[in-house]
Amino acid sequence: MKKSSRKRVNLNAIKMLVLDVDGVLTDGTIVVDDRGRESKFFNALDGHGIKLWKRAGLKVAFLSGRKSPPTRQHAKEYEIDFCLEGRRDKLAGIKELEKMSGLASEQMAYVGDDLPDFPAMRCAGFRVAVANAVDEIKAVADYITRKEGGKGAVREAIEYILKKTGRWNELLKKYFNE
């Protein structure tokens, strides 16, 4: 479902995918056991989508307001280029990513779901809201996924961008031996 309140975005200019974690890569559920150990549930489709994105030569960043061992483990497993945690000021996080990556915010696609994501989304080159995002985030989105956060929304956003930029079919050749 596409939504745009601004001029058309050049998706070929997007070089980095910036992902909120809780509510985007997960459904927002945080499980804490009786010993204080935290667990989160990540979707395998999203994980493989991230691998495809990276295989296309693009960068990935996690930008989370919380510090979390499961987030760091997931970032390590998927070889995430930048994992910024404890960044309650997401706009400052974007500015930090600009310095670390050498990319402008206009070269970043941002996927968010809740109000803390709003400032970062407003400066991103391409803005994605997951299906269960709050209305204010959906209002500034260029694309709203059909899938909810933690249920394949990131994969959907990745496929959308890769298909629109003509990269998708080349990536599929690995699977179909073409």
C-alpha cells in the first residue's frame, strides 16, 4: 500500500536501510524471565531479506531506543553494518549514522512504527511504516507495509525497494541457477 505526501523518491539513491527494532523487527513483545534475561522474537523472512539487501551491496543499521542483548546478538548474526542502541533521540541517531557511514540521510530508507521514529523518518530519503504503526508514522510514510512489525514487514519493504530498483531478479538467480 503506497502513500506519499511529497515528491516521488528516487529509490536508486537509497544505500542504507535503517531499522527500528522493537515493533519493526519484532512484534514489540519483550519477554523477561524470572532471572531478568530478555528474549525477543525475530522473523526469519526479515532475516533473509536483510541478507538479500546486503548481497545487493547495500548497508543496514539497527537504530533502537533500548539496549538489549538479543538485539546485539541478532545484529552480529546478520552482520549488520551499524547497531546503535539506547538512542532515544532517533534523529541524533540518524546524524550519527551519517557520520559513521558517510551517507546523507536522504540516502537512507527508515522503517518505523511509533512516535520516537517520527523525527528520523522525516529526514530519511524513503520512509516506511509497518502495518501496525501509529497513525502519525503512517501519515509521513512513503510506503506502508501490508505485514505487521515482526511478521515479515521488513522483508516486504526490502523486496519493494529491490524490485523497484531492478535488483530483485539478479538476486534471485542464485536460487534458480539462471
